Amino acid sequence: MLTFLSKHSSLLLLTAALVGFALPTYSAASLPYLPYVLFTLMLFTLIGIDQRSLVKALFNLSAWGYSLIHGGVTTLVVSSAAIAFGASTELLLAVTAVCATGSLFATPAIVRSMGFEPLTAMAFTITSTLMMPVILYVNLAIFSGDEFSLDLQSYCLRMVVFIFGPMATAYFIHKNVSRSHLTRIHGKLAQFTIILVFSFPFGLSGQFRFLWNNDRDFAISMLLLALGICVLFFIIGLAFYWRMGKEQAYVAAITSGNRNVLLTYSVAGAFLGPLYLPLIGALQLPIYLQPIVVKFLLKQTTSKTCNLEGK
């Protein structure tokens, strides 16, 4: 059963978002449990990654260069487009807050499910999350007309719990469990981690259903905006890393498209404006549609390569 779920995880992630939309009450009820799922997901993913290699990757300037692309370049492109189309201050605050947001902590598990090595995705996820308060502060200073503040104490606590805590635990496990046992255990955990990811599209998409019920035209506008943002994020990541190889480019594109929007909301709260929460809900469908699109593109590329080699 776990093998089946892991194999068809891309389609099931999208299905989880649709089920959450169809059952908004149950979706909202699951929200308080998502932080616990997040910790478990990070720990299970980190167990399968050599911690020394991860720390080395975090000290690599390329990982921090990615975080500037993830937050800074996307902010520049998206805000320029929004201003060109005459976006309101509230909409600018919402979209630039999404741009500043670090990558979703579930990204390494999603990358692994697609057959890519998760180490780079994990390094990109951590650096983009650590860079987030800096870029978010700059964005709020530029696009907010009011005074604002960031709950940095809460943010630092979340970093300790959701990043450094799992890293320390995984390091302890690697030090005290033999590699052969760890490899066998992680073979099963790797299948289970993608199931944990299902809870995120399910738990967040219900927020969009509430907007859909109250103002359908506005909800459709938010969905189209969310789709456009995700496409831009993906293209930016792909374009900047294409010269480094197909796998690196797709990992960067996937990492850029996934955004930990709830963490941003917990840090900045009401300073993000009234349109941020509706945008969070609308983002769930394009975010979890992305793995299906990537798998299709990879399949097409592989098919063309095989045809050329056959000739």
C-alpha cells in the first residue's frame, strides 16, 4: 500500500487539495495538527540525508545565492508585473509576502518522490527560510504604508523546532545507528514521508473553499493570480539553474514553486494585508499541480532522448 501511494504521490497530492476544498470543515479541523506533521516530516527526510553533507551544502555560497533568487529576484519580477497592471497596495503586500516566503519544508520529500536527490532541495529550503525575514522586512518597508513589526522571537523558535531540532535529532541517530540498519529503516520511512505531505494540501485548501462560497468571482481571480505566480516562480528557478544541468534546474524550479506560506503568516500576521489569506488558499492547487507537470515534462524529455538515440 505504501509503495502504491508513493508511486502515485503526485496525483494523490493534487487529490488531497481537491478533497480539502470539497470538505472545508474537515480541512480547517486539521490545521492545528500540521505543525506536528511538519516536525515528523522534516525528521524522516533528514534521516535519509548525511548531516555532514547537508552542513557542507549550507556553507556553500551557491545555496545562499539561490535564496536571493528565491526571494529577491521573484519579488522584483512579480512586483514589477503587479505594478504594471495597477495592483492595489493590499495585493502588492500579499504577492510580495509570498515572494519572500521560504520554500515549503515538504519540498525535499516531494523532490525525492520524483526521483531526484533531496540534499540540494533541503539546503535550498533551509537557506531560503533563513533569508525570509530579511526579504520580508524589505518588502514590507517598501510596499506597506503603515508601521509594521515582525515576530522574530516566534520565528526563531520555529527555526529551532522545525529545522535545527530535526537536524540535531537526525545527527544523533546517524551517530548511534549503523549505516546498514539506517538504510533499511529509511527505505520504509521514505515511502511514508510522502504520505505526511498529503496533510498540507488537504489542511490549507479548505481556506480557499470558504472564499469560494462567499465571493466566487473574487476566488477565481485569486486562483488565476496564484497560478500565474507559481508559473513565474517555476520559470525563474528553471532559467537560473538550467546551465547547471537538468536535475539541478528542476530541483531549483520545484523548490521555488513551493512556498511555506503559513510560516510567513505566523511571523508577520496582520501586516500582510487582507488579501494574503485568500491567496494562501488559492496557491494550494497550482503548488500541488506542479509535480504532475514536472513528471510530464521529464517523461517527454526522456522519450525524445530515447527516440534520438534510436535513430
